[in-house]
Amino acid sequence: MTLRRRTFERRLSLHFGLGEFARAEAICRDAFRTAARTKDRPAAIAALGNLAGALRSQGRFDEAVNALRRALSWIVPEGSQLRRCLLTTSLGMVQAHRGHGDSAQRLYAQARSLAEGFGLREGPRVKPRSTEQSDPLYTQFQGLARALGRYAESRIDAERALLLATNAPQPAREAAALLALGLLAGELGLIAGARAALALARRATAEVGDRRFESAILQALGENATQAGDAALARQRFAEALELRRKIGYRPGVCESLLALGQVHAMVRDVDGARVCLEEALELAPTLEMPGIAALARATAALLHAREGRADRAREQLEKAHSVLGSDGPLSVASRAEGLYFAAMAAEALGDAEAAGVYMWQAYDLVQEMAERMAPAQRHAFLTGTSPNREIVAAVAE
């Protein structure tokens, strides 16, 4: 690897690590122009893939899709099938986040088929040709499978990634695999198992010294506590994640933690605590081009305003939230369901039982859509063992 390429990758990693996605975007565009001018096809493809990551992180999903499709078009038929597979899974993740589930499912199947072509097959007895090939693919496959509600497949890939990382050993990848398993276990209602995996991930991260990743684990521990119904512990973990993200300057993470903390305060009816967090999140989200976070914050803020008797303000926030929640905006299925759940509670607090019912049924349909893709043994835990899924199911059952 040339000195210029190493310098580029380190600069890009720094900007991604700090959440400076607009700066990362500019660097990627410069790199692509240089590669195109010098006819360096592999460098051009890599620049487009990184550009898509920067755009996706800003919520600019349409542009990210265009960048990934352009990158795929640059791969010649005899080109790298590993690169084609990675770009395809990236495209699937973008489609999943923008709410295009059918397209994401097709891309997932295409990527799996490509992977089988160079040795990454199902079944424990079939070994991939190299860790270098399989490691990033296992990571991407488990993330996309989890986003699509394909939890059994996601678990297999996360466990394989963990096995490769511990055999190497590679503490950073080990931590990433453990985080993935912890998040997955939490979504399936396996609270104790999730907490254990996340504790191990935190220990592995300490060896690496990656503070941003440590903050992601703290955020996940907060989600785990929320799923367990432990609001006090959830607030503590989200506050720790927020403090660390402020310290390292990771602004998108700050926005995410503010939303989570605001939602926990709202659920325990701490109006003042929730308002402070949500107002800052709503101020920060537009500057980071994170409309999904803004929509969830508005739905939660609508609930607060309704409980305070500020009906006009509540309806205004609810209308703005639903303009994203009810469209093909930049939200995953899980986030859309969560936002509709808070919208339903806000409508109920406003005395609009009909709207509350519509929102809750929409949320219910979304979580059922995810549950239908799971193994029967996992489906019940997903629907009844995690929050807000269990509250959504219970509300519809009444």
C-alpha cells in the first residue's frame, strides 16, 4: 500500500471516528476524482464505497444508493467478487434503512449467492478460504440480517466472526462481534445473555482503547436495561455514553444518546429531564442531517407536550414526526415502529383515540413483519421480551 493510500485511509478513519461525515464525504469525492483521472479502477470503487458510508451516516440514502450502484457498475465481470459482495451488502443496508425491505431482502440473497461462489458457505464444516475474505463479510452479513429481522442467520454470522477474531486474536473485531451478539440477544429478549456479551465486548474494547466503540457498548447496555424494564440503569448507561461521546467529539453519537435518554425520561414521566435532552437532540439532528433521529425525538416531544396540556404544540410535533414515520423516509423498520409507538401514546394523551389506534396498529404490523422472518422459537421472545415491542403487542391485544 502506498504512503498516499495509507494517509488517505487514516484521515478518513479519523473523520468517521469523530462523526465528521461531511468532511469524510469531501475526502472521498476528492479520492474518486483522482482515481478516475488516473484510471485507477480499484481506488475509484473503494472511494465510492466509502462515499456511500459517509452519505448514509448523514441520512442521505438516495445519494448513497447512487454511489454504491455506480461502484458496482465499475467492477468488471472478472473483477473482485469479494468487493462486489461487500458493496451489495452495503446497498442492502442502505435500502433497509430507507424502508425498502423487499429490495434489501433481494440484495441480501444476491450477496449470499456471491459469497457461496468464493467459498463462504453455510454449515460449520465448510471453511472460507481466508480470514481476510470472510471477516468483513461475516460482519456485514450479520448486520444486514439483523436489520431485516433474520435473527437466526445474524446469530450464525456473528458467532463465526467472533470465532475468527478470537482465534487470530483480534481484540477489535472480537469486541465488534460480541457487541453484535449482545444487541441481537437483547432484541430476542435474552436480557442476561445480552448483558454478558456486552460486558465481554467492553472488556475487549478496553484492550484496544477505542473510545467511540466503548460508547457504543454503553449505549447498547442502556438499551439492554430498557428492554429489562430497569429505567434507572438505562438512564445511567445512556448518560455515560452521552458523556463519553461529548468528550471525544462524536456528535452523531451525542444525538443518538440524547434521544435515548430523553425517551427514558419520558417513559418515567420525568418531563423536565426529557425536555432538556429532546430539545438538544432536535437542535443537533438537522445540523448532522439525521432526520430519522429528529422524527423519533419529535414523536417523543409530542407525548411530553400532550402530558403538559400544550395540545397545539403536541399536534405540531406529531404532524412533523408522522411526515417521516408515515413515508419512505430514512428509518429502519424497527425505528419506524418505535416512532409510531410514541406517536400513538402522544395521540392518546391528546384524547384522539382513533389516531392512537391507527398508529399502534401500524407499529404492530411492522414488528409482525420482522417477526415473520424469524425462526418460530425466536418469534415469541422478540414480540414479548423487548421494549417497545411487548408494549405494542399488549396494546393491540387489549
